[in-house]
Amino acid sequence: MRPAVFFELVELKAKTASVFPFLLGTLYAWYHYHVLHLPELIIFFIAMLLFNMAVDANDNYQDYRRATKTQALAFREKTNIIGREHLNPRTIGWLIAFMMTVSAILGLWMVSRTGWPLLWLGLFSFAVGFGYAGGPRPISTTPFGEFFSGFTMGFVITLIAVYVNAFSQAPLSAFAWPVFLASGLAQAAIAALLLANNIADEAEDKALGRRTIVYYLGRQKSLLLFKALYTAGYILLLLAVAAQALPKLALLAILTAPVVIKNVRGFEANPDKQKTFKLAVKNLLLTTLALVVAVGLGVWTHI
């Protein structure tokens, strides 16, 4: 398998959705507890990346496997990476199993080092990861995909990154709620990305029998929700600073708002997977990168 094909299979370009929450959690732990457990942190990063790649590869695999109806065959053979590149589905299945197994083994090692709370967070993440594309009714085909993607990748990854560093300093319950506020902008941007994807794929999803939130709300209300998610993210950022969960300089991330608004309007004018979906991708990269940089400045300057 060529590297470019593998990167598309595991959707490497979308990994900012997990890498920046990881960095945010690391900065949060240092800002509040002045401690980093590097072995656990590095192993968590590897396990997180492997699991994220396995989930995205499984999403492509399950889409390929389910696309058996006549109206879905074009998607299976021309759009889906497995059919388009003539990949062996059995090989892809084994690759997914390998990545998930290695991720689980690394996770159990971290549990042995940090404690049981990490096991429950890991089990929740694995359940969502499997259920997102697997099972009789995958989460990605329901109205709850945006919630679970934003909550799990934006909040839970940040929370685990804090926990593997601060487990010796404070119980999980001491920082769960502040971390939820601190990761609010990331949660909103990740959920908005998936919503933009579902809006752009509205016709294709109907052909494949998916009933995402766009199916129930319709395009116009879904676009209103798309805008509302970013608004909620910025409000949560303000609350996080007010609650002292983040340093004051984290407010610099609000400077991304004009560009985000411009991109939202561009997508709203013509929701198209090939032409304007990249604007939602840019918003995710811009907001999460700005948040991490702003928080990093706050940690460095103590402002």
C-alpha cells in the first residue's frame, strides 16, 4: 500500500482533531499542577494516534462493506478509498485490528501506571470508537455523531492528557469540569467539522441510508446549528478564562473569530464537499491551533 493511500485510509489530515486537544491537556496539566509524566504522555500520544487511525480506517471499511445496494455501488467503487484503490478488505480488517490491539495494550500499560480512572475513560473511548462505524446502527449514521465526536475527541482526549500528567497531584473529579470548559472551543470546532461533512454529504447519506442530524433538521436548520456551534465554543472559552481554568491570554484565540465567520459564510453559501468543506477543516485547524498557542503563551508568561 502506497503511503498516500494509507494516509487517506486513516484520514491522517484530520488528526489535528486529536493532536491539538492532546497538546491542550498537556499545557493545562503544566499550568495548574507543574508536572509532566513524559513516559506516560508519550505512550498516550502513540496509543491515541493509533486508535484514531484505526477508527477512521474502520469507518471507511464499514462504509465499503455496507455499500451493497444498487444506489450505493457507485460510492463503493468510485468514492470509498478501499474500492477506488482496489485494496483487499481482509487486509484492511487485519490492519484495523492490529492498530486497535496495540493501542489497547499501551492503554493497559498506562492504567497500571496511573490508576483505574484511566481504564474507564479508555473503555468509553473504545466503545465510542467502535460504535462510531461498527455495530447494527453506527453512531455516524445517527443524529448523535456530532455530539460524540466533539465530546470524545475534544474533551475526553484533553481530560486523559491532563490525567496522565496530574494523576499523582489531584483526583480526576478535581479537574473534570474545568477541563470541559477549557476544551469547549475544540469540542465545538470538531462537532462543527462533522456537521459540515454531513451537510455536504446530505444526498449521498440519503442514498446510503444514513439518518444524520441533517436528515432530521434539514439543510437550513443544520446550517444554523453549524454557526451556533462556533458561538458556543467561544462562549465556553470566555467561561473557562472567567473560571480560571485557562490563563487570560487564552482569550487571544477569540481573534480567530473574523476568519471563522468568513469561512462559515463561505460554506453556508455553497455547502459542497469538494469546494467549500475545506473551510470547516481550516476553521478546526485555526481555532485549535490558536487556542493551544494562546494557552501556551499564558503558561509561559503566567498571564
